Amino acid sequence: MLAGACHCGAVRVTIPRKPRAVTDCNCSICRRYGALWAYYKLPTVSVEAKRGATESYSWGRKKLKFMHCKKCGCVVVWQPIKPTAKSWMGVNYRNFALDLLNAVRIRKLDGAAWDGHTH
């Protein structure tokens, strides 16, 4: 298990293992967030925060919500608004230790070219 957190530590994330690669997406939201996404099945990720410590943002077709810390603003995860038993989520791997980040391959994704981009 690996643990990460937003800048102020109010939101903590635990993932089951290091990803093989992370995704650097250039879609309209990801390039603004500057996130590097690691993907995991929804039930394998733990997001811990006090009630009211997070906010989420969704737009367009409202398929995904991006969760961020209310205090420091760091984006932590994205997840489906209507999850199923097989749903995946994206974890912002930039919220983990720098040595972990430096040890993983970064995959470029041209999300800006996709029509109806949903990760």
C-alpha cells in the first residue's frame, strides 16, 4: 500500500501498489490541473478526509467528478458520478512522494483530440 496526500494533508489517498505508468493528458481539465493520473479499480483506493474537507467539480456530460481539497485546492482523484461494480478511478500521482513519481513511466494521452473525452 502507498499513501499520498494533498499539499496541506487534509485529504489522504491510499493505493494498493505503484502504477506501471501514469497518464499525462492534455484535455481541457487535465492540462489545467497538471495532474498525472494513475488508474485503479474504485474499491481498491481509499480517500480519507474529514466531512466537508473536499469539493468536486464536474462539467459537460457529467460523467466524472474531480475531487479536490477545499483548503489547499489540490486535485486528488477523479471518479465516475454513477459508479458500477467495474468502475475505475484516476488518482493524481503527483500527490505521492517524489521518488515514487520519478520511478514511473509517463504516458502521453491526446485527450484534447477526443470528442466527448471521459478518460
